[in-house]
Amino acid sequence: MTSLKARDVQVLPIAADTTVLRSRTWDRLKFEIEYALARGTTANAYVIKSDKTALFDPPGESFTDIFLAALQQRFDIKQLDYVILGHVNPNRVITLKALLELAPQITFVCSNPAALALRSLVEQELEILVMRGEETLDLGKGHHLQFIPTSSPRWPDSLCTYDPQTEILFTDKLFGAHVCGDQVLDEGWTTFSEDRRYYYDCLMAPHARQVEAALEKLSELPTRLYATGHGPLVRYALIPLTQAYRQWNQQQQAQDIKVALIYASAYGNTATLAQALASGITKAGVAVETINCEITEPGEIQQIVEKCDGFIIGSPTLGGHTPTPVQTALGIVLSTAAKSKLAGVFGSYGWSGEAIDLIEGKLRDAGYQFGFEAIRVKFKPTDVTLKFCEETGTDFAQALKKAKKVRVPRQQTIDAQSARTEQALGRIIGSLCVVTTTQGDLKGAMLASWVSQATFNPPGITVAVAKDRAIESLMHKGGNFVLNILAQGNHLGLMKHFLKPFSPGEDRFVGVTTQESHNGCPILNDALAYLECSVQNRMECGDHWLVYAIVENGKLLQNSAVTAVHHRKSGSYY
């Protein structure tokens, strides 16, 4: 990853009368799980200058000054007619207020939920055009804009815009990626595949049903370019990425086990916690149905709760109380959800956390069992907090899967050929290793035996990592780890230690002697040898990720020992 921390605005024409202004940072803007790859980001704004001039999605306050300076250098801001907003959040208010001081004549164009939020946040008289899906906006010269509401629990005010003149679809949050660079379009688009998949898993998977509905609406538009809110614009991967979104949506909705994740969020902190929990749940192969109870009808909440296998409720504390929408949703849960369903509670607060205690108390009194201790976060969550929530979500999902296996007896008769194949596959052996990694304040470790040398030049290895492993999210392209190879006869203690289940956020290295490697990851002092590795690529393979890494350094720690080897009797488990 580049060490640059500068911020700038890249301004380039992309079509007739259409310009992109990419506010860029190579640094990480805030503690949210979708930024965890720490590759920077771009906040993409657009201008159509025709008979009338429209600005799309000015960036948040991190870029206010440099964005407005770049905008004024290229355009006469006093001739700006419209500001079109794909969604509204508090982070944009500083930029919008500064924009209004320079151009008080502008009219905002947005959805009705966005209009309500905008008036509340800006707190001054505004000219607003509300687009519900039927209305259009004529900028002249064929730029006759169409608007498509694409509401979701995370962004209930989401609105995409289509320009038939250029066949550009302004997608706001859809199809984005948090990655920073000079490349505007996605030539060589496979380079961005991991970033786009990670972005989808973090932001879209928890409301796959709504994303699928949005794709159906957008499929009718003849589109040649996705003008995304973040990352490179999508031209070359337009068809493959759209197909991938559909495939990922189908995978989410086809899961047998589902969790209802119900929340409201006052300042975005509770929503961020919900996002981290959802990420942990989905990586364990369990679907999440996210419910923003501020915008969801009671009947819909009831239907989702009835069908779910477990539920989690999150709430902020406002004035020492639980917000009314959360109280309503809690009442529906108490009257609808069977007592056998696993429950969870989380929330953020400023000075007190009564809402979390109230929800937990009512669920406990009603006889529900909890999948984890209530999560209470004061103010803004940190990286460590979000990793804790992700691991908690994974544990919650695994508990549901285990319970369902108990309820559904395993098939008694197993095909003889399948059994023989499993036995044969199990005869593939692997060296026993411990993978250790560090990323900022986060540390991870796992016992691994699916390890192999993959290349001579450069020296490289592959490691198979199960999707539900806590360490998985720390082993993306550009990340570092140490492969600690265990010694036969001296491996049982380390093997036992790293095989035991760890609680979310628990330090994996308590009681283990380590030293720091050149890449910052722990070396186990009792290992036979170690290799310092840099992740180059990942490939999705069924229920695992296959991670390919270059070996940058290594050392043999015990000259006379041999490698510990893992023998299995079946290829259906480790």
C-alpha cells in the first residue's frame, strides 16, 4: 500500500457535457468495516453542464475545501442550477452548507426521505425537487434525466439517476469500491475484483433482497457506464460486475439459515456496528435480513421475524430512552418470535446505555436465550470494536448452524462411492503450521494444514482459509502474515492452543512466546521455521479462500527437527 497521505481532486471529462471530480485520499477516512482494506478511497462527484448545470453528489467534509476549489476552477458556480443527491448523510452537511453560501440559487434534487433528512440537517430554507420515480429533469441538449429510487435499510433515501443522452447511470453506492489511484475507468477490471467483492460483502450482502430489486429496475436502462460514488467508474466490467451482483445476491438469499438484524441509528454508530455484525454472519454462510425499523412497516418486520432462525436488535440511547421505532420492533419480536430463536442485543450511546439494558431485560424476562453478551459501545466504534463485532456475528451464525444440525438428523445412508472418495481425499497430507498476522491494533492467528509451496520464482505459497475464520478478513491483497511451521514432537502444545475456540476479541497469543518479524507479524519462538509473506492474490473456492503469497523472508529455527504433518482419515473435515 502506498504511503502517500495527500488528498486531491482529479477532474476529467467522461462524456458529452459530463465531467467527473474525484476527491481522493490514500488514507483511511473513518472507522467503518468497508474501509478495512485501508487502500484509500475516492468520493466521485459529477457535473453535467448543458443549458442548465447539475452537480451530482458533492463529497463529505473531509474534502469540502479542496472539492469546492476544484469546482470553482472549472465551472462558474453561480450558474449551478441543481445539486442531485443519491443519498443524504450528516457527513455531507458541511459541504452542502458551504456550497449554498457560494451558490444560494441552487435547487436540490433527491428522494422524499432524503428531502426530509436534508431539511433537518441543513436547518435553512431550501429549494428541493422530490423525485419519486416518475418525474424527470430536462437539462437541455438531450440530457433528460430519469430517477430510480433504490431504497435499502442502510440508505432508505437512495436514488440512482440515468442520463439517456450519454447512457450513463449514476449509481451512488451501487457497484463501488474503496480503492484510490489515478485510474478513472476500470481498464484491467479484474485488478479491482477483490475490492468490489469486499465492498459488496460489507455493504450490500446484508440487504441482498433490496439490491436485487434495484438491479431489476436498472436492468431496463441501456447503460454503457456506471458512474459510481466510490472507486473507478465501471465501463469494462459493466456486464460481469452486474452478473456478479446477481450471483452474490442469489447466494445470500438461498441460504437455509437467516438472521433478522433489526436496528435504528441516530448518528450512524449503531448502523456501523450492525454492518460489522452482518459481515461476520454472512461470512459464516448465514443470510442476514437487515431491518431499519425507522422505515420498515410493522407487517414486514413481523414476516421477517417469523421466518428467521435468530434475531439481533440494536439501538442507540436518546435522552436515556429507546427510540420509538425500536420499541415498536421489540414489541413485534416479543409477540412473534418463538422462544427457541437465538437472540442478541447491541447498541451505541453517548453518556448512558439504558436502551440496551431495556431491550436485553425484556428479552431475558420473556425467556429468550442469547447468542452473545450484549454489546455496548460508547461513542464511535474503533477498529478493535468492529473486529469484535464481526467475530461475534460469526459465532452467532455458527451457533445457529450447530442448532439446526441438531434439529435436522444427518442422513443415515451415505453413498458408498462418496465415502470411498472422502477416504481417498483425506490421504492428502499437509504440514502443520500456524498463520499469524497483524493489522494496526488487530492481531490474528489460526492453525493451518492446507498449505503448499506454489512457485519457485518468486518463492510463493498458498494457504486455504475457511470463509468463517476470524483471520480471513486480515488476509487480503497487500496484507502481511507469518507462516510458522511446527516441529514434529514439539507441536502438540501449540496445536492444542490454536485449536481451542477463542472468544470474540480474545488475544490469541496469551501464554505463547513470540517475537516480532520484519513485517510486524508474530513469530512463534517454538516453531521449526517461519516465512514472512505478503498476500498477492485471493481466489474464492467454495467454502474457502485460497490465498497466494510471496515469501519475502524466512529462517530455520531448529536445525535437527522435522516438520509436523497432519494425517486425516476423511476429506470432509480437517
